[in-house]
Amino acid sequence: MNNPYALKPFMIKSIHKETQIDYTFTLEYTGDLIGGQFFQVSVPGVGEAPISISDFGSGAVDLTIRKVGILTEAIFNLAPGASLYMRGPYGN
């Protein structure tokens, strides 16, 4: 049975530093997306938060994330090749 609430791992392909506190994470993703959607992003054992899609296309999705708390600090400690857990996309 397909559980729409289950978190799925997505590999981080690259990380681009935008500012001191804003990084863009490019993740492998092959599903259908439309502008304005978001994912529930999680680091197991740390927390979960909604993160808007900043760009997508050709087998990848970009999430631009600002470091503002415990969860985003944990995300910023990940490196390319690591997995970020997500569910979604949500929204129209």
C-alpha cells in the first residue's frame, strides 16, 4: 500500500551557497511538479518543516533553505551524496 504520509529519501546532488544563511540544495527528483508547490522536509530524529520549491526540471528539484533553527542547522550539516527525507509535493 502506498502511504502518502511516508517520508522518502532523496539524494542531495549539490549544494550552492547563496548567502551566509541561504543555501540551495539540488536533489534527485523525477516526479511531476508545478510552480508554487512545497515539500515537507525532514531530518529523522530532528524535525520536519515545509520548504517551497525554488526550481525544478530534468530529474532534479531545488530547495533554497535559510538556516534559522535546529532543523535547518541539521540540513546544512548534510553533504552531497547524503539523503534528505521528504513527502509531497503539496499545493497547487
